[in-house]
Amino acid sequence: MKNKKLDLVIGVLFVVALAFGVSAQGADTGTVTATVTVQNVSVTVTDGAVDYGTMTVSDTADTLSGDLNDPQYAVNSGNVAETLNIKGSTSTPGDWTLAGSVGANTYKHAFSTSTDPNWVAMSVNYQTVTTTLAVAATSTLYLQLSTPSSVSSYVANNVDLTVQAVAN
């Protein structure tokens, strides 16, 4: 009988321990709200056009207020800080070559971000205009064109340039 009572006590203790053990292992949950924004690197150039007009050979014109008064505005229209780069191009359809100085069928296109310009000659490769341009901030671009010293064709030439945005 003693063994049966002992077995019963051990059995009851086992059931009680099991009951408390199961209740002690109860589950609870929590939530983590996670948000992500995809990086958007974008630049908008306004007004996006410069008309240098009719110029003579070896002539220079710029977009400062004392000349054409037509600065261009590069706006960071993305959602991250950006570096802006710029490059020029060979003209079309006349095929003037872009260089650091003028020559026969060779023109110079330069840029500055200041009204007291230190003109930087463009090339066909990207060059840095400004670094760390904040979201929605604007960089003002002043342009200077120097025509070739001589030309083989007297047609209108497009001397386009490209502004590129790169994430910082």
C-alpha cells in the first residue's frame, strides 16, 4: 500500500509539474514594422536650352547676365544626395570637335557654378560639377561657348551637353 501511495504521489507530482511546465512554455508574439525606400537618383535641368545665336569664328559667348542671361538650373529631383557631373559632345551635324581650346573645326565649351566664373573646359568625358547636392537643392550652371578659329561648314551646330546625377 505504501508503494501505491508513493506511486500515486509521484504520479500527481508528475502531472502537476507537467501542467506547470506546459503553462510556463506558453508563446507570445511581437511585431516589428519594417520600411524600405528604394533609392532614386534623378536630376532635372531647367530650362534645358541655350541659344548662342549666330557667332563669328573665334568668338565667345556665355550665359551670364552680362551676355545671354540664360543660366541652367540642375535640380536634385531624386531622394538621396547626389554628385552632378557634366560632359560635352562633338557637334552635330557640323562635326566640330570639342577641346580645351579652339582650332580649325574645334570648339570649346566650358562651365562654371559661379557668376564670378573660373571656366572649366568640358570634355567628352564626365567631370564633376558639384558634390553632395541635397535632395530638392539646385546647382546653377553657367556655360561659355567659344567657336572654332575656322570652319569648313556654315550650318547651325548643336553643341549639346549632358548632366549626370550619381548617388553619394
